[in-house]
Amino acid sequence: MLPSDFRFSQTSLQDYVDCPRRFQLRYVDAQPWPAVQSQPVLERERHLDLGTRFHRLVERHQLGMEPDTLARTVDDPQLQAWWSAYLGFDYLHTMEGERFPEFRASVDIEGHRVVVAYDLLVLRPEGNVVILDWKTHRWPPSAEWFAARMQSRLYPLVLVLAARRGVFGAVVRPEQVSLVYWLVGSSGDVVEFAYNEAQFESDLSYVGSVLRGVDRESAREEWFKTADEAQCRLCEYRSLCGRDVEIGAFDQFGIDVGNIVSDDVVLFEDVSEVGF
Ligand code: SF4
């Protein structure tokens, strides 16, 4: 059984969509990851650690810390490359508006609490809201890949729902929201998504259906295992599922800080959460 106070995130919802059994092992059974001492996994963990440190650097800079002070904590060539790219990321630095780094919001959908942690929100002077998210993937995912991710549906959806409860002092219409991924780890490009009422309604329906799916699956002793064995190639639970698939190469996968590590690691302790 899921704990009654379980809070869904884009991480856990994506896990469910990818493989309900993975969701069960990770969140219902709290199954520790079996030790996997293979090179791709160790390399991935190092990459995730650097990604987390990069997010902290950006957060602190957006909160007003001096770049020189922050630069003294950068002790890794990869982190240095990302930090240098960030300092030259004029798309962000020239964007007018009030900034809210590592901003959390939570809403209730289908009787479940859903929590989102935004890397950065920028409230533009005209009332629009830009959601920015840093991606340290080594390969540049396509816009289609991003569009299919739970994150792309959940982030603007929760923002609009939260705004209806007054968190920004005014209602934010879907048309006022945009979502921007910055591919700092690969091409350096930005991938932008505009939002609208039809997409909002579609996302609300989709996320609701996923949450109802979790409720249904909860009645089963063993949750459904994905038929897509590609999902198993970098899954930590491969050895528990009898899935005899070759472990994937690190660079083949959509390594996503927000989708692999636990929320406790990604969602920093010193951010505020606004719940409704
Ligand atoms: S190994 Fe495959 S079937 Fe098992 S939990 Fe992971 S993704 Fe699901």
C-alpha cells in the first residue's frame, strides 16, 4: 500500500507510466536498489551528482550570490563547463521578471497530492510566467521526446492550478504559461513549449487517468511489468524482474536528474513549498 500521505511528483508519475512494477518496487515496497557495479551505472551516478550540484549553483546565483564566490566551489571540469555556459546564457540573464528558483507547488488531483519543483519560475512584467528547467543530458533530446514526458504535462498544469488558488496574486491563464528546457549538457539550445487551454484540459485528463491507474494497480499483489523491455536496460531492478536484457550504455539514455534520483536529493531542503 502507498502511504496515505504519499506525494506524487513528476518522477514517480513518470516511473508509473514507464513501468507500474518499477513504481511498486520503488514507492510501495521501498525496495532498495540492488548493488550494480557496472561502469554505465557508476558513470550515471557521477553525472547525476554533478547535475544536482549544478542545480544548486544556479539556485544560489539566482538568489543573489556572487558568481566569484560560487565559482570557488566548482572543482570538476564538467561542472565548470556547465557553470561557464550558465554565466553566458543570455537568454535567461536578459529576461525581465521576478525570479523564483527551486520553487515548489502542490495541488490535489483525483484525491492525490501532486508536488512539483520548478528549477526556476520567472514572472514577467506583463503577467506571463516562464517555467525554466535545466537539462544535463549528454545527448540533446528532441522536442518530441520532451513533449511526451510527464514533466512537460505536469509542470504547466500544476502552475495553472496553483495560480487559481492565488499563489501569484492573480489567476494565470494557460496561454500565459510557457515551459523552457535549456539543454546545458549537450547542444546548449532551448526547447520551448507554449501552453493553451486545450492542452491544459488534455493534461488534467491525462494526469487524472494516470492517478486512477495507480489506484487500480494498488489492488494487485504484483503490479504490471512493462512490455517495453527497453525500459529495463537501465532499470535498477533488472535483477529482480528476471529481465535478461543487456544493460544500456550511459549515453543512450535520457538521463534526467529529476527522473532518476529521489526527490529528497533533487528537491532542496531550503526551498519553500506552497500547498493548497
Ligand atoms: S526491470 Fe523492467 S519490468 Fe522490472 S521494474 Fe524495471 S522496467 Fe519494470
